[in-house]
Amino acid sequence: MRTLRHPIVLLDAGDTLIGPRESFGAVYARVLAELGAPLPTAAIERGLRSCWVEFNRGHTPGVDRYGVFEGGEQAYWLHFVEGTLARTPGAPKDEGFAARALEPLRDAFRDPTAWRIFDDVIPALDALQSLGARLAIVSNWDSRLPGLLDGLGLAGRFDAIVVSHLEGLEKPSPELFLRAVARLGGAPGQALHVGDVPELDEAGAQAAGIASVLVDRAGRLGPERRALPDLATLPEIVRLGRD
């Protein structure tokens, strides 16, 4: 086996490996219409994004967001659906409707057909595996992620899948990254983490003593971040290092 600069590669899931086929607002609109509440997608999207910003404003970085409510993950998403509806003009505001919508919405995002694997991902994973790199996913996600990855045909390509809610902590906590490295039988200095959010992926990896590169598929980050547009060059970085 050839010597690699980074024999262990950790990858984020959302917006790094996979992305939604349509906007979250469009998924909500379709499900809510089926429940008798047809609403404009744009209005739901604004309500959803406003709710997400508010939830994040009150969230302590590194703490498992799905464990903060009594009732756990289900309670978190019920509060989120209620908050989204409250911020969407014309939406039903009674708690009973939010409760009825919860499982259909969760099922919609659990469905592998709602997600796509980015075109560059499979070639990059094939190349990394041919190099002999050991791979793990490190993601801030709820308990649905392993099943979703299995449905997409990705789970079997990874030696470990480390999910924030199942671990009880979130990026940027360095412990989440260190657990992934330990499960692959390596050391932080051998690893490279690839993700899309500087404050979560880059900061958390670096705090754990792990090298990091960012992928910026939407061109949101400035040139100072030296982000990759996709994963096409990742195997070469794993083999030789960034510089």
C-alpha cells in the first residue's frame, strides 16, 4: 500500500456528499398540501429559514440540538414545525396540525429519493478507496442519517458513520472528530476532514488537531478560505497534502 499524507479521511454529509433535490420549502409545501393546507412554497421557505435562524441563535455550539427538548428528537422537530408554521402567513397555527404534519414531513426527508449524491462524489470515493484511505462520515444530523445513507448506497463505502445525535454532541466539538479517528484506528495527525461550514467543520477539525479542507459548491466562501469547488482533487490532496 502506498504511503498517504492522510490515510484517514473524514467527510461531512450535507452539501459535501449529498444535497436535497428540491428546496426544503418545496418539500414542506407538498406535504402540507397533502394534509389540506396548500401554501406558496416561497412563503414556507421564508418561514422555515427564519425558524432555522432563530433555533440556531439560541443553540450552544457543540451541544446536541436534538437532545435539548424533553422528548428528544421528536420534540425538537415538532417545535421546528410549529415555529415554521407560525412564521408562514396563512398556515394553520393550531398545535394539532403541526403534530399531524410531523411524521409525514420526517418521512419525506427520510426518503432517499429526496436527496441526490453530487456527481463528483462516487469518483472521488472510488479513488480514495483505491489509494487505501480509510473513510468516515462525521455529520451533524439526527438519527435518520444512517438509514438515508444506506438507501442512497453510500453507507457501505465508509468504515464508520459518526452522527451527532447518536453521539450526543455536535460539531464543532473536537470530540466528535476524535471519536471518528479512533474508530478508524488512527491518530489525529493522520486525518483530513472535508466539510462545507468553516465554523463547524474547519474549526472543529482544527481544534482536534486534524487537517481540514472546505468544499464550497455554491461559491459562498471567499478566496481566503481556499475552498474546493468539488471533490475532484481530494484524492490528490489525500495522497500528497494540500501544500
